[in-house]
Amino acid sequence: MPSPTKSTEPKGKLPLLLASVAVLAGLLLWDRLSGEQSPESGTAKHTHAAMRDRAADAATSSARSEPLANLALGDLHDTIDRPLFEKGRRPVKPPIIQPVKA
């Protein structure tokens, strides 16, 4: 009597695949339900205005919490002239190039 053929694939793939699909579908549904209004809806103008207000508030709070935020880069010349990780914090001198005698 011939022996029955055995499947070489593991039997646990189908439940894992179904669980993955269910998790992804749940995440997609959660994102759709908890997200902001879509641009096609009537409240798109309000959403964009709220985003602008939040960006303006973030910029103002950033300027208040970071005192150097309002400085121009040209005012920070000492930062370049006195590098933080150089010994003695003195300006880095460019290498002296000797002319080649022919």
C-alpha cells in the first residue's frame, strides 16, 4: 500500500496571514475614523485654517523658548571663529602651501 503524500508547507501560514490582514484592516479603519476631515469635505477650509494657526503658534512658542532663534547667521561669526572642538578654541588657520621649485 503506497504511503500518502505529505505537504511540505507549514500549516500555520493561513492563520498568520488572516491575522495580518485583520490588523491592517483595523489600522486602516482607525486611521479613517480618527483622522482629520478630508479636503473634499465642507470643513476643509476650517482644517487648513486650524493647521495655519497651529504652525503660527508653534513658531511663536519656538521663538520664546529659544533665545537664539531670532539671530541672523551673520551675527554668529564668533561661533565660526572659535570652533567648539578645537584645542584652545582659537580660529583654525589654513595650511601653508609651499610653492614647488622646478
